[in-house]
Amino acid sequence: MGFATKAIHAGQEPDPTTGAVAVPIYQTSTYVQDALGQHKGFEYARTQNPTRLALEKNLAALEGGQAAHCFASGMAAIDTVLKLLKAGDHVIVSENTYGGTYRLFERVLRGFGLDFSYVDTTESLNVESALRDNTRMIFLETPTNPIMAVADLEGIGKLARANDIRLVVDNTFMSPYFLRPIEWGADIVVHSTTKYLNGHSDTIGGVAVTARKEDAEQIGFLQNAVGAILSPFDSFLIMRGTKTLSVRMRQHDENGRRVAAFLDEHPKVQKVYYPGLAQHPQHERAKQLMTGFGGMIAFETGSLAAARSVLDNVRLCALAESLGGVETLISHPATMTHASVPAEQRLRLGISDGLVRISVGIEDVEDILADLDAALQRA
Ligand code: P1T
């Protein structure tokens, strides 16, 4: 079955009682039992909910995993996955991740006895050099937020398998339409479903998709034990989103390529970070791993004043955190999404005060280009 067909049908059987084509929102906290110990597979809605289950089946199919578990946010999904570990365990992490991921690892989980090393995951050798006897997980974000570095997923996948270490990939930026990390050796894929999977900037959610049955069981246990579940209404909205994932991603990619090429030529822009550009350092790898480049672009304006001028002068592009919605969003990583990353580390990674990030939406691309051009002219 092709990807678009799966996106529309996987986990979406018509409702058994009414035949409703759209999976209903089962807004209930509990389920009546026929007799003591006799129920229909649903006991309490933290543990199981039919709407959430339908979305989980859908996302497991799209990523090619065994199972999926949905959470109240991307951060809740990542936090729950890290709970597979124990105090004393070591994790190797992409040096450039979403600022909230870095904050969770450094300011919360370190306090529970986990240790983290941050390395440039565009080279598997850097990961190999960081391995310790107690390394139990490798956590990759690819392409990275916001610098768009593409990890050596194939090399790191092999390394993880050879050393029996869990490989976790945050696939938020590509979505399973363009990249399926399990095919390259990942054990667990996480997403902020808030972004492309939902696609309409109207829910917060997260998912962990597991390739192995043991991990699926353990994450299911943790989802119920910890309790950061996705609500039935949000499950319904994300499911509505995934049905159009293919057509939306194709348009994000088409518009993304046009906007990246435009920025690359623009005299007010010093540098563009987009894996679809031939000069991107991992362009060839991106072509091998991914079937498209998506709609996420970062560009360097040269100074805080220039970045501010662009951000203050756009009209169509919305100045806002988040990404992956149908509407174009524009943001300033240094003071917004990556403010919790220490300044010297930000600068080393290229997250300067002049860096602007754009999540290219699926409006008519000429309108996006005209808006950016007008704002850049004033910078
Ligand atoms: O916001 P939440 O649904 O909790 O997801 C966190 C998260 C995890 N992983 C990646 C790659 C992300 O980009 C995010 C959230 N990012 C933003 C809000 C942002 O504007 O970059």
C-alpha cells in the first residue's frame, strides 16, 4: 500500500456501532464493564482511548513501526522515551537540537542521574568517539533545528546496532513522508505532532513510534504510568491532519525550494541553510536519505538589527514560534526557540543574533516571496 493510501486508511476502520467514516471523538474517562474482569479492551481512558488508538495505529503505519504512543506534547513524548533509561546511563545527542530538548536534558534529566554528551552527528566518527561503557542511547535530531544539519543516519544506525545501543530519531522536520528513520536503523522515532503531522497550527502533541516490541511494551507501560497522554479531541485533529500529509508535504517542499533559491540570490542575505541547495554540506546525503527537503529554512541577515527589521516588516509571514503549519511562520531562534541554549554554544552552532528561521507554508509562493522581498529591502 502506498504512503498516501496508508495516511488516509491505516487505523481508520469505520466506527463499529454506527459506520461513521471519520473515527469519532470518544470523549469519555471510563468504560462500563459487562461483569467483573469482562470488558471490550477499554478500561480507563488514560490507559486506552479509541480515538487516540486510531491515531497511534495510523502513525505506526506511516513510520513503519510496530506501535506508536501519543503524548500531550513533543516534549512529553521525548521525556517518556528517556524514561526507558536509568540513573547512571549516558546519552549521545546531536549538538544542535530544539532548545526545549536541550533544556529537558540539561536542566531536568541530568538531575535524575542521566549524563549527556553533545556531538556533531553529521559524522558518525564523532558519535563513535563519544561512546562509553554506559552509553545506552543515541538521540538524533535530523535535519537539526534550526541549522538544518543532516545526520549520518546510515552510519550511526550501523554503529548503534553493532554496539546494541538504542537509536532515537526526532523526525519532526521531515515527517515520515520524506524520511523514515526506522528504515535506516532507528529503534524509536519521535515527533512533535504539533508540526507537520497535525499541519494546521491548532494542537500540541507528540508521538513515540517504536520498531521493537519490547520498547513498544515499555513505552506503553510508561505512557499509562506517567500519564502525559494526548486528548481525544487533539487525537482527532491530528488524524485529520495526517490524511493530507502527502499533498501538504509536496507543496511545502515545492515552496521551500523556491524560497531557498530566492534567499540564496538575495543581496541582503549572507547565508542560507537548506539541505536542498547544492552548496549545503550534506546535500548529497540528504538526497540519499530523504525523498524531499521540506519547508524549513534558516538564513543569516548579518545582525540583530537586520533580523529585527525583517521580522518586524513581514506582513503575510507570521512572526511566531512553531513550524509545519499550512501558514508561513517566521522566527528568531536566538531569542525564541533556542533562548535556553547558552550563548557561546549558540554562536558556535551558527545560531547568531542575525539568524532568521522560516517555516514555509503552502500559500501561493509568489505571495511569500513578495512579502520576504519587501521586508528584506527595508533591512
Ligand atoms: O512543542 P512540542 O510539541 O512539545 O515539541 C517539542 C519539539 C520537539 N522536537 C522538535 C524538533 C521541535 O522542533 C519541537 C518544538 N519546536 C518548536 C516549538 C519550534 O518552534 O522549533
